[in-house]
Amino acid sequence: MPISETEKPVILTGDRTTGPLHLGHYAGSLRNRTTLQHTHQQFLLLADTQAFTDNADNPEKVCRNVLEVAIDYLAVGIDPDLTTICVQSALPALAELTMLYMNFVTVARLERNPTIKTEIQLRGFERDVPVGFLCYPVSQAADITAFKATLIPVGEDQAPLIEQTNEIVRRLNRQIGRELLPEAEAMIPKVGRLPGIDGKAKMSKSLGNAIPLSASPDEIRDAVRQMYTDPNHLRATDPGTVEGNVVFTYLDAFCDDLALVEDLKARYREGGLGDMVVKRQLEDVLQTLLSPIRERRARYASDPAYVIDVLKKGASKAMERTEETLGEVRAALGLFAL
Ligand code: TRP
């Protein structure tokens, strides 16, 4: 079926395969994806090629985590009958489109891209930035356009990458004189990023402040016990602050009983409610949330043949779609055809 005849809007998003996913990913994107797969045609990219752009010294890590992230997807309820899960490096059309698009963007523009600029600083690359890393926004533009995706659910930090994609799209469409590639729109979640258990702005495995989706009951309990609260709330009788208090931030993110959370907040603010009481409540919520995910995760992990089969089927579906777009782009640019 030609791409233009598919009815549901097309979503593409993905994750770099640098480590198993955690609760921050669940709050920020995974949970959303399990809903979106019912209303949209959804593709999820296991972005191993992109992960490689700053992990070329550790390809084994990038490779190993392809299956880990796939297992995370399945464990949270991504249904392979509704969502196409595919491995980026298994789709050569993405690499070919990247190569072509590189001619529609300048080095200066890539260096000005706020996402890239920040990441280059963060990694201390300066002028020794790998070419592949500098160009990963171009490769992401290839990902997005190859699927002709129009909705890209990503965190706020990724918004400049979508803008960069659209610039490439406009530049290419102008070159060929028609709207072959659609522009895409970032879908940025309204809820902010989940902080780490230490209260730092970002939950991240490398910062040691993350709760992995595979966390055992003991790990969950310990994480909640260590969680950053209000440093001035020394005695249970003291009035406490809810804002910036990680335990409350997590309750807001994961507890469905809104009335209960409001009641806890009111009592905490007033004084008379100890941290331990609120933490016990949160621990209950997280144990309930993560227990089925952990069980499903273990089941998929013990059946890698099934997971690989999901990835093979995903690759073949994605291959068809991305090759079709590549063919159109090649023809539109008038590349030599044998
Ligand atoms: N850059 C994304 C991340 O760091 C991963 C990614 C790769 C992606 N290709 C994509 C996201 C295409 C959205 C669309 O998590």
C-alpha cells in the first residue's frame, strides 16, 4: 500500500540503545506510547546507529542494549501487533538518506543546533567532535522522513532536532520543486521531566539516581527511602514543602488516587505528617506499578527468540516503508539509476 493511503497519522520515536530504560522513560514517553499505539500508526526505533555516534569505543554496549530496550518496550505494554519496533542499523535506507541529506545542511548550522551544542559541551568534545555525532541530527531527519512521520513524541530537549529536520525537508522539497516529504511536529509531553531520586533535574543511570524498570522490590524500597524530600522538614510536626519534594513529584506522576495525594499534600504542608508515611504510600504505588512490568520483563528476557522474531518482523515492515521513501527521494533528485 502506498504510504499516502495509510489513514492513521504516523508517529516515529525511539531511544538510543545505551542502557535499559527506567522510570523516567516510563513517565516521559513509554506510558504515552502504549496509549498512542491505539490511535496512531506507531514506529519505534531502537536507535543503535545513533547510540554509536558517541559510543564508538563501546559497540558491545550499544549492541547488547538493543535487546534490553526491546524487552523494556514489550514489558510496559507496547504491542508488536500495533507498534512496529525496528532496529535502526537494520535499515540501510536510513543511512543512504542521511548521506543525501548531509548536502542540504551546513556544519555551521549543525554546530548552532542547541541540542548538539549542549551535548558537545557536556561531552567535552570541542573541535574533536566525531563527524558522526555532529551529523546525528541529519540521521534523525532521515529516520523521521523515511517513515514519513508527522508526529514525533520527544522530550523538550529534542525539539531543535525536529526543527532541524523540517529545515532539511523544506530545503529538499524546494530543490525538487514539490512537497515530497512532509514536515513533522514535535509532541512534547505536558508533564515535565521526572527528576532523579536525589532531586536532580534528570533521572539517569549514569548519575546513579534512576529506578530501572527491572528494579526488584528491595531496590524500589531502598530508592524510595533514599528519596530527596524537604531538607527543612526535620520533625514530623514541622510544616513541610511539597514543591521540589521528589516524593510528591513521583506521587503526582504515578498515583491515580488524586484525592489521596491532595490530602497528603495538605497535611504535609500543615505539619504533622512524617516523610516516612508519604514514602510508604509512594512505595506502594511504585511496587504496584513495577511488579507486572518486572514479571513481563523477566518472561521476555527468558525468551530472546521471541524478541528477535518481533524485531525481524518489525525490520521487514520498516524496510518496505523506508525503501519506498528512499526510492522516491532518489528519483526526485534524479540520481543515476541503472
Ligand atoms: N534522539 C533520540 C533519543 O536520544 C532517539 C531517536 C533516534 C529518535 N531517532 C529518532 C527520536 C527519531 C525520535 C525520532 O532518545
